[in-house]
Amino acid sequence: MNAEGQTAVSAPWIVFSIVSENFGDTLCGPAEETDSVQVDVYAKSPDEARAIREMVQNALAPLNFTQLNRTNGYESETGLYRAMLEIQNQQ
């Protein structure tokens, strides 16, 4: 953010967040691991945000995620469109 409280970077941009890492244990030792990742794409148009989200999804495909959710929205504070990707991977 700059001194005026506005973003200092021009759209589009991508934010990657590791939401959770859950580890299962058994009497014999470690079991499964479930990871959740959230990707937020911010852009000046909904089409641009979705297209970038699609590129991100293709780039993350080698992770072999077990669940995928897509959400779209509009951020009125910034005037940007948001395309969100939530993925979970269980190993």
C-alpha cells in the first residue's frame, strides 16, 4: 500500500496462501496428510481474472489435488474482480 492507502502494484496479481496442513497419526506412526491452498487472482475484468486462474490451475495440476473449488467475486473497495481457486490434496 502506498501513503494514500492504495495498492502500489497494478492489477492483475495473484496471491497464494497455504490455508492448512493437517497430519494424521496412527499407532504405527504418521498416516495421511491433507493440505489446503487458496489462490486469489485480482484483475480489472472478470474474464482476465478467470483466464489467469485457469493458467494457475494448469500449473498446479501436477500436485494431483483431490478437491477443487472455484469462486468469483468483485471487490468494491479496489474495483477489481476476484477469481478464487481452493484446492486440497490428500497424500
